Amino acid sequence: MRTMRTSIFPILALACLSAIPTLASAAEGIDLRLSGSAQQEVANDQLQATLYLQDKSDQPAILANRLNKGIAHGMALGKDYPKVELSTGNYNSWPSYDKNGKIQGWQGRAEIRLKSRDMTQAAELVAQLQKTMLLEGVQFSVSDTARRAAEKAMIPAALAEMQEQANITAKTLGKSRVTIKELEFGNAAPAFRPPMLMRAAAAPMAKEMDVAQPDWQPGLSQLQLQISGKIELN
């Protein structure tokens, strides 16, 4: 029994001593989650617009034929503007009822949507389409290309803000070394949604006539980049 006791104590003492460096090392380092951000105003260089046809008839086939021809005409006009991306949008029809709940006719609506970074060609095409269609609205935004360029330009400022927070925290806690362990980049998202330029109410279609080109002022969007990371202080 006496021999067993003397052999156990050195083993326990050795185990305690071996654990001390690990505990001390864990106590020396401090992990933080910090973030930094940067903002930049960027010129809106992309346009999106929606134009539509709305018609009615007592025969659904006649209504569909009018809408189909009108959309086909608009899409054909777009072929003369290679820098404008044109596509069809929503297309639907619905019955009209009289006061007795009986179907007395049909109404329908069909859309054309356009997207472009060439404001001149877009303005010309919209003016052409407005001869036979109504303008639902125009939206200006920052293109993906311009957004990526702005994001690259904002990275140094966002990182500097996060680094400054880490340095101040390290100084306050008596630490001398700041190590960035992880970084996460958020997309350069608009700080606000650019306003809709104009919206047209539904109205009877007039005969085709010349339409003056709109004078658009795309304005600016304020983009914001967010960076977060894991920081170790020693």
C-alpha cells in the first residue's frame, strides 16, 4: 500500500505541470469579432423600363391577336438597337362581367421590358415604343461592372476601419499584437433604392404619332460595403 501511494503522487504532479502551459496560452489570446464598412456614391449607369399594351374585346381570340401583334411589333423595333436588351414581360387576360355576373367581354395586358447601359439608345427605343405602348416605369441602377469596381475601391477603407477598432481594443487591454484570422466580405449593396423616375396610368391608346425622346437624369446611388472578421489579440 505504501509503495502504491508514492508512485501515484509523481504522476499527478506531472499531469498538473503539463496542463499549466496550455491554460496560460489560452489566457493570453483574446478573440474578437469586428466589422468595418465604407460608402461611396456611384453614378447610375443602367436603365430598366417596362412598357405595356392593354386592350379589350368581346372575343378572347381577337384580344389575344391584338396583343400578340403589338408585342411582336415592339420586339421587332428592338432589333435596331443592339445595345438594348429587350424581353417580353407579364402577359395575362381576364373576363369583364356585367351587373348580373355574366361575362360581357375580355381584357388583357402584355409587357415588354428593356435593359441597357446605353442611355441614348434606350431613350430612342422607348420613344419608338411609346407610339403604340404605355410606359409603366423607368428604374435607374448601378450595373454589376460598376458595382464590382466600386467594391474594390472601398475595400481599403473598410479594412482600415476594422483595423483601427482592433488597435484601440488591443491598446485598451494591454495587448501588443493584432492578428486577423478570418475575413468575410459583404456585397456592395445600395444604401437606398433609387426612386422610380416616372409611372404612366392606363389610358386609351391614341393613333401612332411621333414621340419626343425622354430627357433622363440617372442620378447617383450610394453603395455600402461591409467587412467582418475574426481578430486575435496577443
